[in-house]
Amino acid sequence: MRTTVLSAQQAAAMIENGDKVILGGFIGAVVPEAIEKAIGERFVATGYPNELELYFTAGQGDGVDKANNHLAHPGMVSLAYGGHWGLIPRLQKLANDNQIQGYNFPQGIIAQLLRDSAAGKPGTLSHVGLGTFVDPRLGGGKINQVTTADRVSVIEIEGEEFLFYKRIEPNVALLRGTTADENGNITMEDECLFLENLAAAQLVTNMGGKVIVQVKRLVKAGELDPQQVRIPGIFVNAVVVADDESHMQTFAEQMNPAYCGRGVAEQKSGQERRLDAKKIIARRAAMELKQGAILNYGIGVPEVIAQVTDEEGITDQMIATVEPGAIGGTPAGGLSFGASAFPEAVITQDQMFDFYDGGGIDQAFLGLAECDQHGNLNVSKFGTKIAGCGGFINITQNAKQVFFCGTFTAGKLEVETGNGELTIVNDGHINKLISEVQQITFSADVARRNHKPVLYITERAVFKLGEQTLELIEIAPGVDLQKDVLAKMDFVPVISPNLALMDARIFCDAPMGLTLSPLNATESVIDNAA
């Protein structure tokens, strides 16, 4: 066997009108940037290929012009089916203008659907998504008016409801690795993640399609360690050797060996983050951490929790995971989110979501974008902005304990602190605690049915999920309950008869001196907080 080696332009010429294309990658990691750019340039120059269907699990792009954004031209795409849309504004615009059909489904479901479809199964059966906007009774994951075909249905098995996500049948996969041999075997030694590359390649091969993989280098047959091959050559039709500019490890970093576990971990700098609203929230959240817990930190405010645990010297008492596959180490942020420095292990994304969906996460800390009187959260759609759910639904529906972390209001919030109290200097002009969310990404009713403990942590107040609405259990020292909390909400919460002040250490510049209780404590986190 000898694999076909193509230029990016030759690979682009292999894509035909109407092809159903899997796009690999996570934000900027493992993205076949050279191939996608060449396909976009070909369309601009010739009008071909057109009417493509795009399938992708995670967010792939830089929020401007990379990755999936290369393919977002009017007429080029007929349908997009993805887990996260926030980094592809051009594709969002096509969906908002009803120029394409669009679906948003949980990231983990799509990863598992690739694997299940590859195995010839009719689809993926899961409890994930019940009670959210992907439930067919609440929209079925359809993004706009021109999207009419049902891709998910409700099925009852032995008296219990599940969602059934129909199989997909793509005939092209655009993937990425590090090294290819002459027979098309692909290793990924310089990639920070493996994602669902194998499942995608198997699916398209079984569909009789084309698998094209972007790599950094070629070697002779027999030179690769077979135990390091992540995409066997029997699933690869062609490879493209890309230059460094088109093969950055992430869209923020050309190559960070730490993301592959190479090199020596440097001593942490010891430079502390200033005590702003995000750090206040992260400190309060860190008080809920348990020794030995397996964690998931979301993007945004939850990223700061890791900085707090570093300052407090307790990071090594928990194990952080990231949904695309990294276990242990220090999760990266920004456009390198998804990678982890010096991870203990990296598994595929579909495997990680199998673990998540089965209840493997002990504690999950996610962002708090928009919350309503029922306790539902929306992090996926705001007016015409289609952020997408990503892995949020998988994680929040299945973690044993869930903590939503975010500022109380949105806008130009300014606070003063450092002396054990909080002062609101200038409040945000947008209320985040509203009567009804635009879209349900986290279903409070499903959480109640599952007796899931849930906290909502802000810089000035802490709530827990109550029987019908939120229950206010803590307020920050120095804030006024009526003026700073209740007046900034569009609904009236239950106020705990044991309403307490948040720990004054949170609002002091000095480290808190946190100590953690073990994971097997007899009382739940929420009971302790109340």
C-alpha cells in the first residue's frame, strides 16, 4: 500500500457538490486548517464545491476567519450540524438569515453518534438532552425556521424516557494528525488531543467515502510505533503535508510541548490574580471542592478556579478533566482551551463523554450566563447570537454536583473589595436572573427529578436550586439585600431562614488558607452550603 500525498489545493478539488463533510478539531486544536482554507478559496474562485453539509462536534474557529469560517459562504453550505457555534460567526449569520439549515446538539452526543453510526447502528440512544432545547418537544435542536427535518425523537423504554438521535451518513472526513507513513497510518504525537478522529475515519470509510488527513511530516512504512497509530491507514485515502502556519498546535500557540506531556513542569510563578469579581466567584466556588474529586471546569469564570487552587496550594488534591479528552494536568484557557499542560492521560472525546454521561464527574463548575425563576440556564442562544450548547448539557445533566459560576449582572460591573467586604461601585446594566430564559440549556426540572444538588454562585450572592425556584442562601458582606440583590432580579427568590454572609476571607487580598474535606463526606455539598 502507498497513501496518496496531495497538496491542500488538490485535496480541496476532491470535495464535490453536495458532499457531507465531517470537520475535525476542537477550537484550534487538531483542525485541518490548510485543507479547509483551500476549500474556501476554491469556492470563492470557482463556485465549487457548493451545497455542502457540515458536521462538527465542538467549536472550531477563532471567532474571526479560521477553521469552519473558511467554509461559511452563501451557497457553499446547505446544512450545518454542530455542537458549538460560538466561534463561527459567518456560519451563524447564514443560519440567522435562513440561508442554511442548522442543528445544535450536545457535543458529546455528536462524538458518540459518529462512533455509533460507524458501527452501523441506527443512531444514538441517550438521556442527555431531555428537558432542554434539543428535546423535540422544546425545539429538537433546530436553529432556524428553514430547518424542518426531525433529527431527534423521544422513545420510552420500560417506562423511562430517552432521546434517540438519528444516525448521520457523511461521505468525507477532514481530519488532522502529526505524522503519516507511506501506508497512511497516522500518529498524533504533537497534537494535544485525539478527539473522535478514529470514529470519523471509520464512519466515512464504511460509507465508501474519502478520508483526508492533514499532517506535519511523512516517514517510510514501518517507522511508526503501531501502538501510537491513532488512525490506521486502512481508513485513510489521502494525506496533506501542511506548513507550520497552517498546523499550529492551537490557535493561540504554535507548539507547547507541555500539552503533550513533554519537558519539565516549571515551578508556578506565584503571581496572584488581582481580587476582581471573577476571582471572588472562583474563591467561593473553590470552597466547595472536595479532596479526590474528579472535576470539569468550564470556560470563562470557572477557569479562574484553577488559579485560586494554585494560590491556595490545593490543586494536586483534585483531578481536572476536559471534555475533549485530557485527564489531569492544568487545563489551558482562551484559544488553547481543551488542552492541558502535563496531563496524566488523554483519551478520545467519545470515550470521555461516555465517562461523563455515566456520572463519572464528581463536581462540575460551569458558566452562569442567563438564569430564570425556575432555575433553568441558557448559555446557548442570545437573540441572534448562536453560541451553541457544546458539552454543557452532557456535563450538567450527569455530574454528581453542579456549580454555576458567573457575575450577578452583565455589562460594565465594577466592584471594590480587599477588606473583607464587597462594594458595588458600578453595576452591570443587564440583569442575568430573569423571569424566563430564551432557551433551556440546563433543565432545572430534570435536575430536581434526579435530586441533583445545584449551586448558583455570584460575587454578591449564592443560591441553591429549590423545589420551585432559587433559594438565596448567602449574600456578600457589605452589600444591601434589597438594593444590590433583590432589585437586580426579575423574580423574587425564596430567602433562606438561615441566610448567611459569605466568608469574609473571600473578600480579603490575602490567600484564604483553604482546606478541603474529603469527597466521601456524609453531607452533600448543598447541605453544607445551606
